[in-house]
Amino acid sequence: MADGHAGDTAKFTAMADGAQEDWAIIMRHAGPFGRGLPDRVITHLKLLDGDFGGYPVDRLTHSLQSATLAHRDGMDEEYVVCALLHDIGDTLGSANHADIGAAILKPFVSEQNHWMLEHHGIFQGYYFFHYLGLDRDMREKYRGHPNFEYTARFCHRHDQNAFDPAYENMPLEAFVPMVQRVMERPKKSIYLRES
């Protein structure tokens, strides 16, 4: 077999023809694959290394600085991981990077942190949209939302100010165990039974 699991693969060629035994095999493989997710996310995050895009620091350094600022500010581990991964979508979703990070972390984080990730691009625009001919107050359409101030605070304290080449960031290795713990098991997913 192509994947090295000869004899341990489902027999169907169309899901409609699958049987319980097929899905038992697939589920045996799903566990180890799922446990590898944090490592795959860190590998993808490393793609930001060396990508400056005109900024004073590369995108990986910005991510590390954002997470370091959050950690040193006493934010909880889930928030720190969100800060680390908030721009992970820059490589594959240049026009909607906030959606990518939010989608990756959605099963593992609170609704508040997910909303912050999903909307941080618009909130971050407060600091530069007017230089691009855009409305810097675009975030105002969310004024009154329960997560408005939380997201504005993230951008102000842990995102817009994370471009300092002289700042001493924590190394990526310091955050890997945090990513592993936060992404250890999903809190919500269509693949989880409701209790």
C-alpha cells in the first residue's frame, strides 16, 4: 500500500460503501494523526521565518514577540498560544490571514479567543488602514460586541507593538509545550459526541 499500512486500510473506494470495520481502521489511525497536529502547526509557523514583507522584523519574530509580550503580561496559556499563532495564515491566506489562524484554533480555544483571532485583522487596521486609504474605524461596526474591548486590547498590547528588532523574545521552543497542551484535545468539533 502507498501509505505503508498494507492490510490496515479501509476496503472501500467510495464512502457510501464503507462498513463498520473500515471506520474502525480509520479511527485507529486518527488518534496518532491528531496527536501530531501541534507539531505540524509549529512546522507551518516556521514558514514565517525570514519573511519580512517590509516590516522591521520577519513574521516569525513578530509572532514570537506577540506571544512573549502576552506571556510576560501574565496572560493565560491559551491566550499566549493565540498570540503566537494569530498570523500563521499569512503564508496561505494573505488576503484573509485572520480567518486561517482562527479556523486552526477554533476547536481548542474559548469562543472569546476564537472571536479575537477571527477579528484581529480588522481591529489591527485601526493602526494603519488610514495610510492605505481604508477606514481605520472599520472595527467600530463591532462596537458593543462582548469581545470588542478584549480584541482591541490584544491588538494594542500584544500585536501592533510587536515589531521591535531589539526586543528579547522568548525562543519558539519555550512555546512548543504550550501549543501541545492547548491543542492536546479539541473542546468542540463536529467529530466529538455531545455529552
